[in-house]
Amino acid sequence: MKNYKTQMEAAKKGIITPEMEIVAKKEGIDVTKLMGLVACGQVAIPVNVKHHSLSPEGIGTGLKTKINVNLGVSGDCKDYAAELEKVKLSLKFGAEAIMDLSNYGKTNTFRKQLIELSPAMIGTVPMYDAIGYLEKDLLEITPQDFMRVVRAHAEEGVDFMTIHAGINKRAVEAFKRDGRRTNIVSRGGSLLFAWMEMTGNENPFYEYYDDFLDILREYDVTISLGDALRPGCVDDSSDASQLSELIELGHLTKRAWAKDVQVMVEGPGHMSINEIAANMVFQKKLCHNAPFYVLGPLVTDVAPGYDHITAAIGGAIAAASGADFLCYVTPAEHLRLPDINDVKEGIIATKIAAHAADIAKGIPNARDWDNKMSDARRNIDWDTMFELAIDGEKAKAYYESTPTEEEHSCSMCGKMCAMRTTNMILEGKTVAFRSEH
């Protein structure tokens, strides 16, 4: 019988867990080094003891940037079959995490099915589920009710939970005093703000934080400290509301670690490019190098329908500057629940951002993938290019859509392909473009 409750507790005791072995092998790093990073909180391995289909992943310092896909039904879109198709697509394209953000009806049937089949880690936001699960209106919910929902999610096998514990009365005071262009854009944050204002009580996730940690520790659920006061437009970024909450999250990080609960800290949603790197630095400093999980950030507010691009730009810069985990954004952001095509576009854009960042921050072997693609391009080896591409099916469809006169060339350059020309000269051949008659 194992003599530890969580990955962090094991690491502090010098115990290398099976999950650490798997992660070390995936990342190509020494398992003892990984154990040290888990022990000090710089790496989290979200792995609920009840999630038996999980293929563990590490998130944090020195590891590949991971991506998360948000799924789930709403009151206007209740098709669980469609959500399961999105799950399958997410797994096909290598998403390391899936968050079930369902906020309508009894969501546990879908969530249990998701946990049973998914090798990706599963996250939730219990605050979203509270009203449907408890069948109570917001004003009627008690702190103990919130605790029941968190326990239910933990017992089902959820690997990490976003809990908005940092939006306490002090943070709300800063928000109300300074004002904002877009106020509170976090769904969970806005619900808690409303609950606090209507009841006059402290945020229950903050007031009873230790009790919530005890539940998470029992199942080794990683706490993802939610940024309820994240900026919802570039004009609100790096303001007093965001920073006051971040200071609270740093304090809550240490309290969780003291109970051997693994931690991730969530970061800004909208932010101009020139602020991103600095935000990553002071987040890591204020939160003691805990893994940082960012939504985007979206670098401009004027591209609805293309926010997978605005987020990928910000995500690449954020991850290259220290963020460890990117939440995808789809073209449907701000407009509707994403359909399966939106989900694919969001995953691909975020995978590109994560990989580009891994090259920039020197993750071991990250560049090897690109080097193999470059070799295939030099050799004009289309089949290998399609195999290596993030979305090989799309690449092949584009290539084949316009037939070419010259075999192996593409329709942009034809016989004037630079690779072909250079290869022929280096092989001692003559380059000619006009056909002999």
C-alpha cells in the first residue's frame, strides 16, 4: 500500500511514483530532477486517484507547454453526443487536458463518461455546476453546498479544478474602487461576486479554503487557482484588480503546498503584446514559480471570429516568457458555443503557439520535429511532410487540390521550386524550364 496521498507528498518524501516515471519518460528528463520540481511545486502532475484511464502529464518548469480544450453543454446547446465528438477530436490532435465546463442540468453523466474514456487529464469549474447540481438559486447556496459539489467532482475522478478563491473582500474592494471597462468577465468570478454582494459574506472558497484543500488532498486533485478578476479587454490588463487578486493567489499557493495539494495558477485573458512578458515574470515571482495557466492572452479585442489567432499570438509570447499551460481559444470565442470545426481550429492554433514557445525556451528536443520537417522539404518528400504536419490531412488536401505539371512540385512554384533547383545543381544536373520540341 502506498504511503502517500498526493504526488507532492510523495515527492517531498523522496518517493518516485509511477506517474513521475511516465512523465519523465515523455519529457526526456531525469526522474529524480522531476521529483524535485514536484516537491517544490514548480511542476504539477494532475492525477486523480480515481481517473484510471489517464496518461499522466507534467505541467511546469522545464517541461513542454501543454494545452487545454474547453468543452461542455449550455442551456442553449444541450447535445452531449456533439460534445463527445469534440472529445474524440481533442484526443486525436493531442490535447493534454480537457475541461468540462457544462453548466446545464445534471452534468455528471457526461463527466463520468469523459473520465472513463479520456487519457487526457480532466478539469472542471465546480462553481459552474453548482446551480444545476444543487437545484438551488444562487442566493440560496451555502458554503457547505459548494463543498458538496467540489467533493462530488473529486469523487468522480476530476484531475484539476478551477477554484476562484482569490476574489475575497479585499480584491472586490480594489475592483469596485478603481472601476473597469469590462468589469468581471470570468463566469465563475461573476457568480461569486454576485453571491458575495447579495449575501454580504466572504467568498466561501476563501473563507473555508482549508476545508476545500482537505477534499482535494484526499483524491490528489490539483487546484487551479482561478483568476476571477482577469482582464476582459486590453484596456483592463495589469490593473489593480488583476494584481490584487494575484497577490492573494500567491498566498493561497503556499497554503495549498503546505497541505501537499498541487497547484496551478491561472492568468490573464486579454493583454497587449508589450505587457505579456512582464506579466509572466511577476506572476511567477508572486506565486513562487507555480505552474502558470493562461487563457490566450488575446492581444486585441477587435477580431471576433478570429480570436483563435489573437489568442495564439498571445499564447506563444506568454509560453515563451514562462507560462506552462495554454487554454485554447476558438473562432467562436465571444460569439457562441463552439462547434466541432471551431474546436479543431482552436486546438491547432494553440498547438502551434505551444510548440513555437517550446522552441523559443529551449525545451529539449523541441526543435527536432521542425528539423525532420525541413529535411523532408529539402528532399521534396511530400508523404513525410504530411506525416509530420500538425494537421497532415489538411496539408495533403491543400497539396492535392491543384494538380501540377511537374511531378512532386506544388502549384505555387512548379518547375521553379527553389528546393528542386538547388538539389539539381548540387547533384551536377542542368536546370532547364523550357520543354524541348
